[in-house]
Amino acid sequence: MSKTTIHQEVLEANAAYAGNFGDKGKLPMPPGRRFAVLTCMDARLDPAKFAGLSEGDAHVIRNAGGRASDDAIRSLVISYKLLGTKEFFVIHHRDCGMLTFNNSIISDLLSKSLESAVVD
Ligand SMILES: [Zn+2]
């Protein structure tokens, strides 16, 4: 599938989503259920489904492995200090791809090339 096809699919999906957004555009900025989730970016995970979320319910911060990185912590602090969340959930999962390599491997891959790489 070409980039143009994926790009077009995403634009069409977004147009349909935005077209049906309705009153959700009037939701307040602070999350209504006053919690945040930090989890993995794994494509098999859908935080809205596994945590029972709807638009406006919670902040969802994602990265590779669901790590409490500096940037994730920055987002959680903003969520708590500025947007009223009271609880954080850090959610990991089985079969995480981040367990298939270590810092040495990724460092080596990056030192050789910033182009796409594959870990066998
Ligand atoms: Zn993962």
C-alpha cells in the first residue's frame, strides 16, 4: 500500500470522524473522569477500549513501552497541575515489542543509520 493511499485513508477517516463529532467539540478541556493513562504505543492496544474511555474522559499518553520518560512525566505533570487529573495509571502489556531489544541494540542501530532498521 502506498503512502498516498494511507494518507488518503487517514484523511477520509478524519473527515468522517470530524463530521460526526457533534457536541463533543464543546467538551471541557480537563478530562471529565479526572485520570490519565500512560501506556505503550503498540498498535494492538486501543486505550479507549481497554480502559472504557470516550472522548473527554481521560488523558492518554503513549510511547514505546509505556515508559515514564521525561516527556511522559512532563505530560502527566501538566495533566495533574493544570488540567485537574487526580490519578495516573501506567499500563503495560504482554508481548511488548520493547522487550525484543535493549539499549545497546537500539544505540547501535542509530549509530549506523537513522533510516528504518529491523531487529531479527
Ligand atoms: Zn508495548
